[in-house]
Amino acid sequence: MDLPVDSPRRLDLFPAASGPLAIVGNAPGLDAAAAIDAASCVVRFNNAPGFGGRAGVRVTHLALVNRGGQMREWLRDPRFLDRPVVRCADAFILPFPMLPAEQNRPEQVCWTREVLDLLAPLGKPVHILPEDLHRAARLRLAPVTTDPGPAGRPNPSTGFLVTLAFLLGRPLRRGPVAAHGFGFDGWPGHPWTAERAWFRQAEAAGHLRLHPCHS
């Protein structure tokens, strides 16, 4: 299975994540605390349901969606920085590149500048996934998607984008990435069936291990 992008330059956004890596989705009913916490690098998403309990207590990277209403809601929450998963994270990931000002009006959808200001007092690294990563994600989903999305292109989920970001440039000798809590369900604009198929292909190629969800 070809994971690198279609150019000689590899995307290796997280070279420090060289040991056991667990990526934890938000599907309900996850009960894998011991396995997740045993990883040297643990990636979580947004509100991270189950954090501190059945989904474990470690988080090295927290991905926060930086476009749309969820981030607008967080920015209005004066206690957002006090959330345990935010306080415990070593670094943050913003999955979407910053939109130019002319593309962010009349209704604001991109909150990248605002979330960078919000997180600045914590003094922790913030990684913004580049457009090259989005292009790579769309290329991988296009052959297996039945819903091309807006402008005829698949609209990858944050979970897919972040997982691909960690896999690109990660040699197989580092071992497969453990993917927990991926239910491939949610906002109907994402190509969930195609994403599930791609995860299965990556698993068959030895790049990741997809642990089943439990309800």
C-alpha cells in the first residue's frame, strides 16, 4: 500500500512519534485504557470522550477542529483551557490550514488565528496540517468514495486527516499505529464508507491496527 504522497518529498509531520502510537477516536463505548496508555504517543480529538476513564489518561497530541461552529463555541467558553484533556496535552493539532481573509467572509468559518491566541498562554506547540496533507487525503479517498462531496472532491474527516498525517513518513519498522474508537460515523458530509475501506487497506498492509469499537 502506497502511503507517501505522489511526489518525491515525504510528509513526515511528526518525526518524534517514533515509538508505539495510539490514535483515539470518539466512538462511544471505548474501553481500552490500558492499551492506550501503554503507547508512548497518544493522539485524541476535540472533546475526547472517555478521557480520564475507560479511554485512558494520557494525551500527547490533541486535535482541535479549527473551522465551524464547534470552535466558535469553544472560543466563547471561559473555562476551555481548564479542561483536563487540554491541560494534559503536550501539543495541539489544527487540522485545517488558515483561510485567506477573502475566503472567510461574510460568515466566518475559519478560527485559526483566534485559537492560536487562545492556546498561546499554555506555551505548547501547535501544528497546523498543510494543504499538501489535504491533497494527499483526497487522492487516497477518491478511488473508493461514492460521495465526492463539494466541488467533486471527498471531504475527509479530522480523524482521517490526522491519522494520515502520522502515517506519512512513518517507516513500517516503527510498528503499526493502533487506532482505537473509530466508528466511521458522524457528520454526513464525510465519506465514512471510503474512510473505513482505506483504514482496512492500511491495516492489511501493516501500517495500522484497527481495534474494534464496543458499544
